[in-house]
Amino acid sequence: MNKGENPIHRMWIEHHYLSLAGDVFREFDPVKKIHENARPGDIKPATFDKMIEYIDEHYQQKLELEDIARIGGYNVAYTSQFFKRQMGISFVDYVLRLRLRDATTQLTSTDEAVARIASSCGFADIKAFNVAFKKHFHMTPTEYRKQVKEIGRKTMVQDSKEIISVENQDVLDLLQSFLSYEDDARAKVELEYMSHKLESLKAKLADVVSEL
């Protein structure tokens, strides 16, 4: 991750890389059985369909390369080499990225404690989680949560400005109407009128959004 790089953009790339890698290998069929004593040079490329599927479903648990090799009858050495050759990253890195992807989702979409998130994503303890997270994103999980939520808050404010532009005459009229009132009676009438108008604006906005 480059200094100053948006962490959301980084995770977007990570997410699509992992999803694409899994989809590519799931296109190859069937999974070929390879003898325990087979050597990489003697074996034609085979898919990791079942292996990838197993990793995707069990990365929150303790996962060893031996477990994955056993699924298709691969020997561990071959599995390690072939995985790296086909995926571009090692088995350990692949599992780590799945766990970090899950962790970042939980950090930004829940208020769950960092230690609990670490455990639910498959990290041995919070220390291991913090070390891996900081190495990958150059910030702690807590800092990441704060930064992404702040980015999200600013984005929501910006989105609202774009959806309801202050250049819209109806909106200007609505805002202007709240600046002053000559008396309570007029205020009551104006409030009722503007309340109906606001509801109308909301309905129009809903129609616009539905057409996006």
C-alpha cells in the first residue's frame, strides 16, 4: 500500500482480486486427483476448485496447507508451488487476505470490539491481527476504522449536497421561507404549506433515484 493511498480503494482492489481469482479457478472442471508422490514437473495444471471453495468457507478457522492438499490428494510441496504459480500469491497470503477483507468489513460496518473481530476472522490473537493489519495497511485496525468512517461521513455529506442541490429553486424557496415570519398565524400557514411542498420534493427525489 502506497503512502496516502485510500484504504477503501485498496480493499476494493483486494476484494475483486480474490473474487476474480476464485471465479477463474471455478471455471475449470473437473478437479483432477494427483498422487501423493507426484512432482510438479510431472503434473499437468489442475484446478483448485474444491480447495479454493474450502478455503473460502473455512478461513475463519485454523487452516493448514496440509488440510488443503488432502482435499484433492495433492502432496504438500506440490500444493504450495502450484498455488503460488496459479494464484500469484502463496497459500498463506491468500488466507491472510481473506481474513483481512472480512476484518475490514466488520471494522467499518459494525461496532464490534477489535479483539472479537480478530477472533471471528481466524487470527490467533489480537496481537497477530494488529501486526498483520498494520503491515498490510500501514495503520492499526482502530485507525483504519476511524479513517474509513470519516471518509464515509464526508462522502454521505457530499452525496446529499449533490442529490439536493442548493441551486434547485424549490429548495431555495423552502430555505428562504424559514428565514423570517411576520406573525405566528402566518408561520403556521407557511409551515403547513412548506411541509406539503417538502413531501412533494421527497416524492420527486425518490422518482429520480429509482431511475438511476
